[in-house]
Amino acid sequence: MTVLPYLVAVWIFLIGVYGMATSRNLVHAVGCLAVTQSSTYVLLLAVGYRRGATAPVFSDIPVGTPVVDPVVQALALTDVVVGATVTALLLALVVQTDKRHGTVDPDELTELKG
Amino acid sequence: MGDALDDALLAAGLLLVAAAATAAALCRDPARQAVLLSLLGLGLALLFTVLQAPDVGLSQLAVGSAVTPLMLLLTVRKVRRRKRHE
Amino acid sequence: MRGPIRRWPLAAGLAATAALLVAACLRLPHFGGDRHPYGDRAVRTALLQRTANTVSSVNFDQRALDTLGEESILFAAVLGTVVLLRQTRDEHRVAPQPAPVPPPLRRYGTLALPVALLIGLYVIAHGQLSPGGGFQGGVVVATALHLLYVAVDYRALERIRPVGPYELADGVGEAAYVLLGAAGLLAGSAYLANTLPHGTFNTMASGGTVPLLNAAVGMEVASGVVVLLAHFLGQALEIVGEEGERT
Amino acid sequence: MNGWLAAACALVVGGLGPSLWGAARGTTGRRVVAQNMATLLLCLVLLLLAQGYGRPSYTDLALVVCVLGPAGTLVYIRLLGEEIEKHPPGARLLTPAVTIGAPATVVPLCVATGPGRAMAKLLVIGALLVAGGLVTTRALRRG
């Protein structure tokens, strides 16, 4: 259990990159990028976890209760929001690519250039 | 005993997320991948809650359950519509 | 490079990355450890500023400048998407056919919309107390409006969603954040400093500038997501190229 | 031994796991049914976790899922409707899961919390969950 969360983060990263690299459809590639990005959330929150502690929100617990690290949670929150907007921007690019070249297959796009 | 239960929940959440990520990355059809990505989002929200990060879980739920799938599916539809015409 | 030729470099690259990452994982502080020097300091500061939700305190008070950067990323991404998905000269709009919607679904949509809207506003307003804040609540508000599209009809959504005002609101939200930061300078302190009275711990009026910044972010995120989705919806349902693709 | 957490753990392993399996294979319709099931189960799990950890503020997550979950399913039904109609999915498990599962979780939680604002919130979540579940199930059957 001491390294399992980190290894899960590594696995998600690798499988996401594999999906992107072998993708035949840019929409699918954007989905794989979202998978890859989720590995960073897992890693960040795993680093900040403290055994037996609770969330750093003191609205319903007495001050002084052991809590997990709020700094990494703030980072991960930013990460989630930025991830979503990046997905939106990339999907807009995919729509443009499709309009310009009539395909969303990365291999066919390479052939068009070369 | 409470500790063992915490560990079990953590392990279940982690394995669920890993499995959902694998399924989402390996699914080649973008529309079906969108369904798996929303499952991944739900799994992540569960994992974040178990990791005592409800704030992050909430933003994952907000973003992942309807907005991201909607954008993905609309892109798929736009691309398919153009394909069908050709 | 295609097919099998591409597989080998990819496999080698992934294996090397995996080895490095696993080696790094083994040297990370153990999962669930008790040493979190930054976290402990952040919690202490948040309690001094009387903000019950420490994460909100980090985002909107202690590291508010970083959040301004994030806000700007969001703003820029929305702007970029609007530019990429705008209607070009050789395209025109065709109104989509209304979809047949069963009456119970329609009723659910019209009833769930105000409830979801309220939940979104609640999440924004309680950002300084309980889990949530401008980002989460803003997205919930935007999703609530789109219940009209998924449960009622696209034209019903269009009626309550003239894109112009939402684009304006997006900019106003971003500007409000910047100006609230400048208020810190006027008060003789640093930019984005929490200069307002901190209020009573664990009440709605606590955390100083945190609830105000949360509201600004909520406004920007909600209208930003509405604008984003409006352009995606327009492209997928309405806009057709000169070849005349059909729905 | 914390019974709430044990129940949550059982629901994750016995409910969310199989839902993921269902979403990963089969026709598009079956996958969307599995997604709908997963949002319902996640909402129940989050309620149980909030009680198990003794953190009433965690119920806000369940509150958000119980409106956004059905909204997500409706997105799929609206945009993948044609594909779902081609092979209409069986949604036999959904109705009992909604009509039995939701009350079976919410009622004990209400008893444990006692009357007050927290209980009102729980009842709102339960009502939204049942309404959303029934409407989406019906829409899925029609394709």
C-alpha cells in the first residue's frame, strides 16, 4: 500500500500515452490526453495524503483535527479545470483540422504534408 | 479495523480508476470512449473522496459528468456529419 | 512511420519512461506519511484568516495570484475556442429539426433546471466553508442551463442563451478578479492581499475577499462554459459548409 | 467496525466494478445503461462515505451527482440516440436499483442523522435521485 497509488499514477500515464501514440482518430487522441492528465491528479493527491486524517475543511470538524495537505488539493483543483479547458481547445482544433483537411486520422494528415 | 477498511476503500478506488483508464485508452471508437471517460471521471471522484479531497472530487464531477462528454460527442457528430456528406 | 515500424520506438520509449517513473516512485515520501510542512503552514494561515475551507484559502487568498494565472488560461482557452469555431464566410446556419421529446422527460428537464441552478449557486456561495467554490459551482450552473438542450429542445436553450451577454459576463468575471486584486493595492497592501475584515469563523461572512473572488470566478466559469458549449453546439447542429452537409 | 464504510466498500466492489465492465463492452446502448447505473451507485456510495467519515459536508458531492449524473446520461441519449435505437438495451436492473437501492440507502441515513437540515438535504438528494433515475431509464428504453 505504500507505493500502490504512485504505481497506479504511473500506469495511467503510460496507458494514456500509449493510446495517444497509436491513435487513428484525433478525437480519440484528445480523450487519451484526458486520461494521461488524470494521472497527475492521482499523483498529486497521493503525495498529500496523511493516514487517518480527514479533509482540510473545518466547517464540520473541530479545529486541530489532523487533516491532509490542502496545498496539493489546490494544485489538483487547478489541474482539473485547466485539463477541461485544454480538452475544449484541442477539440476545437480537431474540428478545424477536419474542415481544412477532411480527415481526423493523424496518419493521413502526415501523408498530406509529406 | 478502521484502518483495514480505509485501505480496502483506497485499493478499490485505485484499481477502479486504473481499470477505467485502461479501458478508456484502449477503446478506439470516440463515442464509446466518451462513455468510458465519464466512468473514469466517476471513479476519480470516488478516489478523491477516499483520499479526503472532496473539493477536487467536486470539480472532477462537475467537469467530467456532463460538460466533457457533451463537447466530445458534439465534436464526433460534427466530424461524422462531414464524413457522411463526402 | 506506420504500423509495426512505429511500435518499436514507442515500446522502447514507454519501457524507459516506466523504469524511470517507477524508480522515482520508490524514492517518493511513503504514501500516507505524516510530514506535510507546507500543508501544516497553509492550514495555520487559513485558520488565522478565518476561512474554514483551507483549499479555498490556498486558492483565493494565500496563492490568489496563481489562481489569476489559471483564470487567464481559462479565459484564453475560451477565446481561442471562439476564434477556432466561429462561422466562416463560406458557411451558413441551418436551424436543426426539433427532436421528439417524451413529455415526462420535458417535465423533468424544466423542473430539474432551477434545482440544479440553485445547487450550483449554493456551491459557489459556500466555497469558503464547505467543499466547492467558483469553479465547481460555475460548471454546475452552466450544466444546469444545458438541461434545456438534453431534456427539452435546442431552441428552448437558444431562447435563454443569447451568446453575447454571456461573452460579456465572462470578461466581467475576469475583470472583477483583477480589480478585486487591485483593491489590495489601494488598501496599502500587496496585490490580491486579503484586506477585508475576516469576519466570524464558519459563517457565510468569513474569509475576507475569498467569497468575493469565488463569486467572480463562478461568474467567469459559468459564462465561459456556456460560451464554449454554444460554439460546439453551433458547429455540430447548425453550421454547415458550402458543400451543404446535413444533420 | 464502521458499517457505513463497509457498505460503501461493498457497493464499490459489487456495483461500480461490474458497471465499468458493462461500460467497456457490448453495444452503445448497454454502455450508456452502465454509465447511468454507475452515477446512481456513486451517489449512494458518496452518501455512505459522508456518514462513515462523519463529515456531513461531503454530502455536497452526492447533491451534485444526483443532478449531473442524469444530465450526463441524457447527453448520451440525445447525441447517440440513433445508435442506441439500433440495439435497444435491456435496462431491467435499473428500475429496481433506483426504486429499492435509493430508499434502502437514504432511509437508514435519515434515521442515523435525525431531523434537521441535514435530513432535509438527504431527502432532497433521494427525491432527485429517484426522479432522475426513473426518467433516464424510461428515455433509455425508448432509445
